[in-house]
Amino acid sequence: MSEKSNYRLGFYCAVGAAAGFSAKAVFVKLAYALPTDTGLAIDAITLLALRMLFAAPVFGIAALRTRRSEPLSHWQWTTLGGVGLAGYYGASILDFWGLQYISAGLERLILFTYPSLTILFGVAFFGKRFGARDFGALLLTYLGIAVAFAHDLSVVSDVGRVWIGAGLVFASSVAYAIYLVGSGQLIARLGSSRFTAMAMVVATVATLIHFAITRPLSDLITQRWEIYTLAAGMALFSTVIPVFMQSAAIKYIGAARTSMVGMLGPVATILLGWAILDEVLSAWQFIGALLVIAGVMQIGRR
């Protein structure tokens, strides 16, 4: 394909990934709202383990299909393990913990500090540069997030819980930015499908080890059927499909632009939170959403 076609494909993949990832918080909040047999909500690591188990067959098959590819060097294995742990295990468990304290919309807004972190890491460690159009788009999207974020703070009653949740989600954002920056170079060498499958296998193993250390194995088979349905939906629509789409986007338009296009996520999450979770939606959030969309449209134009 031509460079223009590749850029367009990468942009659409980034939008699709953002939409899928934005629904994750809604799946998680719906699962947390369901009491278990003990009367308590399902804990974060059990829910994450179920999500990874449902997604594991797809990534395992994808990894096996690439077993005859060029072998990895020790450095590539080390890097793959690091970004897999940071992006699909570390960022996920921190985010799941944070969602126990804050709303889906607020979580997505805090999480989307990662584009600026991605840019800073890229400039600091890989000599990346950003053009004037990218910088202007970044300003638009962050202004939109700031407007919506200010609204959410104005309606919060328990400030302590918000600070705990915000801190956990921000730590998730840092881990995810590390993944994005580190994955760009590996994807260029390994291909998006091979890299994604192998990184998810690393994260799945780490998640299951964490679960085995902290929870009884019976927790995986004694949940309500609604929990399994939500975990399976999250695995397919908010993990498998968007993960591969995001890796393709990084390949075609780069980590920094992919992270900026992904800022559609807060808009989608706010709307889904309002429609499904009855979270507050106001004119200020709409203004913020419009600014974010304007920034993403700017990215979409080459």
C-alpha cells in the first residue's frame, strides 16, 4: 500500500482500538456492581485473571503460529518481557484497582495522561520529534480533558477515595506509556501480530502467578454467570480486538500519534458511563468531548 493508505489504515486502527479500550472500564464497573456469594464485589485480580484466561487462547494460537519466525535475541526477549509486564499486566492491574474507587469517566480521563508521558519518554530515550500539527492537536485534546476533568472533581463527595483511585490510575498511565514507547521498536522488528501475541502471553503468565499467590484457585470457578459473561465480553471487545488494532496502528503511524488518537477514549467512556452506569453527564463534559474530537480530527488529516 502507499504511504497515504498506510497512514489512513493506521489511523482507523487507532480509532477502533480506542473505542474497544474505552468500553473496558464499563465492563469492570458492571462486574464490580455484582455481589458474589459472600456479598462482596469481585476483587480486581480475579476479574483480571478471568479476562486474561478468556483472551489467552487467541494470543496463544497467534504466538504458536510465529514459532518458526526468526528467533529473538536475549535483548529482545528482555525488552519483550519488560513491555509485556508494564503494558498488559502492570497497567491493567493498577487500572482495575483504581476503578474500585473512581468512576469510569474519571478513570479514563486520568488514564489519558499517557500521551504526554509517551512523548516525554520518546524524546528522552529515543530522540523522537513532534511536528507543529501534532503539538496543536495535543493541546486541543488535553484542553478538552482538563475541562471534563474539572467537572468531575466538582461533583465528587469522597475526596480521599478519589485521590487513591487517581493515584493508582496515574501509575497505570505511566506503565502504559512505557509499554507504548518500548513496543514501537519491537513491532518494527517482529511484526505487530507476533509482538502482540508474545507480549500478551507474558502478561497472562504474570497475572496468573499473581492470582495464584493471592487468591484461592476456586475463585475462578465459583463466580456468578454474569461475571463470566462480562469477563468474556471484556476479553473479546476490550482486549483481543483492540490490542491487535493498536499494534497495527503503532506500526503505521507510530506510538505518539497512536496515543493521541486514543484520546477519543475518554469521550466514549464518558458517554458509555452515562448511558450504562448512570454517571453524571453535563454541558462541560460535552465541551471537553468536542475539543478532544477536534484534536483527533487534526491528527487524522496528514
